[in-house]
Amino acid sequence: MQSSRVTLADVARKAGVSRTAASFVLSGRTDMRIAAATRQRVLDTAAELGYRPNLTARGLRTNVTGVIGLISDTIATTPYAGEVIRGALDTAREHDRLVLVAETSDDHEIEHGLIQQMLDRSVDAFLYASMFTQEREPPALLRDYPVVLLNCMATSFSAPTVVPDEIRAGHTAARALLDAGHTDGIHVIGGRHDTVTTPGGVVAGRERMRGIETELRKAGTGPASVIECAWHVPDHGYRAVSDLLGERRPSALICMNDRLAFGVYQALQEHHLRVPEDVSVISFDDSDLASWLRPALTSVALPHYELGRTAVTLLTEPEHGRSLLRVPMPLRSRASVAPPASFS
């Protein structure tokens, strides 16, 4: 049968000291004169008995439990974005914190209930996270607690915010093509994600396009066309490029995510065009698709792990925080970008 939990009183009794002295030693306090030999005896006794402090009781005294609640829409059940959670867990462990993860499926009633349950279990800080960068308003229930917004932004909720640097990512993608010699015939597939259901586009689309257009403009050029479509299935990329190839042959294609690029590869193959010998292709996100495609796809990576890591750091080290922190998106150079065919 498992033994009962070792208490502070057990340690004090076996070490032959008062409970107060044992508490001072085990909490690391130095404002009470305790002989070095006595201090070491208490530490040795605690180790021998397997003593661990009662964090729940400590939390009641200090109002700090070190438990972080991560509330997300669908991150937890998405293998790709799950790196956000791993980054948060690893960093929390480094700071001796615990993370509780809950998923709302974007249901406000479920969200309210989960947050209340976390508060009932003494969670004292929150990461409010989203699967993709978007504008979201956290519930008023969180206003009295430390909160970091992770991959989302709010207009009426003041909190440190961690998002991918999508604007710089757009610059990076355009610069990769410019450095390869492409100046004309650069087409963007997906654009701002300006569709019937997302009029005006999504945050990532608007910011990536801003970076792309600015970088190309600096080089005295611009996109030959921007084909707006939803990003979530390869078929949209396939259709967009199939229609484009009925009119003209591009020099390079910027796909707004890897799924679109998968469809783009199929369309190019059907038209007997090779990547990158005939058409260069670059994308965003760096999902598993990017390395599986042949030739392997050059993609600007979403920094999922670093997003989670940075968000927990802002919670545990708030003095280093900023109101908005954009995490860099690195370029994963592979085999899908080459000089224009006329340069070869």
C-alpha cells in the first residue's frame, strides 16, 4: 500500500528541529539564523523521506500556484500546430510551472465553462491561443488574471500578444525569388484569402501580401497577378494555376500555404512544366507537405514551437514583455526555387 504524503512536520521531527526552522530551510529563506550543519541535516532528511512541498497549501498562502491554463480553439487536436503546446510545456517546465491544456472547438459556452473549471483548480495565469492568427476577444472572466494572447490579437483586451511575423515572412518569400533572378512573371496564389466567407481576407493573408508587395516594389516590380482563393484544400491551388496556364506561363509562383502548393505542383505537372527548371515555387507554413513534395518545397516556416515558448516566457518573466511581439518566420530553402528559365 502506498504510504501517506510526507509532511513538513515529519521532516522537522526526524531532523530534530522546529517546524518553523524546517520551513525556512526548505523554502530557501535566509532571513533566519540557522547553522549550516542544521540546514544540511534538514535537506538530507527531506531527501531521505521523499518530501515534496504542498503546492496547493502554498498557493492558498501566496495566491500563486504556478499553474498555467492554455485555452485554445483547436490547437490541441492538430498535430501540425501541436508544436505550440510542446514549446509551452518545455518552457513551463524550465520555470517549474505546470500547464493545463483545454480546447473549446471555438464554442463560447464551452470556453467559459473550461476557464471557470481552471479557476476552480487554482490556475493563476492563462495563455489564450488560436489555431491561426486572427482577431479574437477573450472573455471578461480573464481580465483579472495574467494573460498572454498567443497567435491572436484583441482590440478591447489589453494583454501581451505573441504572433508570427507574417509581414516579414512576405518580404522573405519575395526576396528569395528576387535573389534567384525573378523580376517578372511572379504570380501569387491565394492572395489575402479574400473570399465570400472572409471578405477582405485573413490576418496572415493581408500581412503576407503587404510584405510581398513591399519587397517587390523596392526592386521596381510587383506581382504579375494575385489570384484570390481559400487556402484550405490543394484543389484551389490546382484550379488557380490551371486557369492561369491557359493564359500565360509564369516565371515563379508564391503560394500562400503548402496545401495550395501541393495543388500547384499537380497543375504544373499536367502542363508538362518542371519545378524549378521551368517554374519556381515558394510557399508558407513549412508543414510536412513541404518536405514530402518532389522536388522538396521551399517554404517560410510558421514558428509554432517558438510561439509557445515565447508566450510562456512572457508569463513567467513579465518584465521582459512587450505589448506585441512578432516571432520571426525562418525560410526553409529546399529545391523548388531556381533562376528563371531564360537565365539557365
